[in-house]
Amino acid sequence: MCRALLYLGHPVLLDSLLFQPDSALIRQSYMPKMLQMLNLAGFGLRAWSPVSHAPDNPFAYGSPSLPVFDRNLKNLAEKVRASCVLGHVRGVAYSTAVDISLQNVHPFQFEGVPWCLAHNGDLAGIHEMKPVLALEVKTEFLQKIKGTTDSEWIYALFVSQLKDPYGSATEQEVFQAIEDTLAIIRRAREKLGIVLSSSVNLFITNGTQLAAVRYCFDFGCYRTEDPSKVHEANLNYLSLWYTLGSDYAMHEGEWRMAGGAENADSIIVASEPLTRDTSAWVELPEYGALFAEARNGRPKVAIRLLN
């Protein structure tokens, strides 16, 4: 399945997240350590810089091609520093029905909405669910859905649940929008009798706040006439890790986040640790949600368990 990361904190060179570390996001596209699938269906990015023109608007980059061979991306990564980053490499199971196109590249972000979202997982029965889910999506967002992925529908549901999708939100409002989104999907699954377990790891940010979710619907249920069609994403809880610290860089020949959580000015959330040294990384619990925002130069982090 897909691999993704979030970063919030002291401005960091994109190259230090995407290409350079031992398990940098782009390396995970072809050599993931916590997944047995390749991620070859495209790459997408949102990155915010406080010194850029219109700093509230992110740099946006997307391509359906393999990121490891994308020289434009590499050149940009070596020049751009960002205080907030959401990156995603897309992985899909081989199928002639899968659409590998730019409109299906994560993160998803509707015009005028500061929030963007990337998804790691696979919602079983999404085609049957769309007419049911459409009833819960605001009309203004329903008409903005352009791609064919389950992920864009999750994004449309999420922004529809926010009190003000065009502004910032409190910690409680973000958690509530996440819980409401998952509840809507669960009701749709129950209505249609869908019990095939489905992973929904989410990566969400607006440039100053971020949220991450590690979730799986009906884990352990595999009602299907053909077990070979069960996606790998539905056979386990997909990994999700985070680390807090400062001065994320090469230290004594090894990439790591220094400083410790007590002196943190930055947070990284990722599908799997970016560095060889994983001692400073913490695994987000199953059915866990994380929220972080910068306050006085430090990330304030809250974690809660979801229903």
C-alpha cells in the first residue's frame, strides 16, 4: 500500500525527508521496510514555507510517474525548505481497472480549502458506498471530486464535517470531524453489508496543524468468495509512527531527530520510521489519532483512541 509522511516544525529541506535518510519517503516507494508491496503509482506533495510568497498557500507537486526517477522533484527537494510537509507515494494492487493518473495522486485538496489529506489503505466496496456517502458530503465539495479513489471521498467527507472547512479548527473540532467521518463510513458499510476489513490510515494538515489516524474497519472479517482478492491492506494494521525532537539532520554520520521530546520544536509522522535508528520513534496505537499544532515554537501533541 501507500507510504506517507507529515512534518511540522522548524523549516527543513525537503531533501532531508524525501531522499536522504535511510528510509526516506521516496526510498519507501521501492524498498519499504514495513510493507511487502511496491508503491509505484505516483507521488504528491504539499509544503508550506513561512518565507515564500503567500505563505498560507502551499507548494503543490504531483506526478503519476515513479518518484525515484523524477529529477524535477529531486531538484526542488534540494532547494525548498518547509515548516510543514505532507508527502505521499501511492501504491495500488495490480488491476486493469485501477486508474493511474494525476487526478488520483494524493494529497487531495479542494480549491480554497486549507486542509489536505492523504490516505494509506483500501476501502472495500467503495463503488457501492459512493451513493450512500454522497448524502453526507456538502454539495460544494461533491462537485469537486475529480478522481476515482476511495481516498478523495474520505477527504470530501472529512472537510464536510468540519465546522469551518475554510479556516483553522480546534483540536476537539478536528478529532470530532475524524470521528464523524469514520462513523459515516461505518454506517454505509453496515447498510450495504460490507464486512471485509479495510484500513484507513489518514494524514491531514493545513500547514499549521496536523492530524494522523491509524484505523481499520472490522479487522478480522474477510467475508469474500475469493480470498485471493483480499487486498494486503486488509490483512493487518498498517504501520504509523511519530517522533518529536529538534534539529532533524545528519548527526555523526547517522540521520536522526535530536534533542528529545522535552525540547522538541518539530514532529514527524510517517508510515514507517525514516531513520535507521528507531529508538526515538513511537508507534501510534491501533485505533489511535494524533493531533499537533505549533504553539510558541513548539509542537503541542494530543493523542486519543477512537471508537
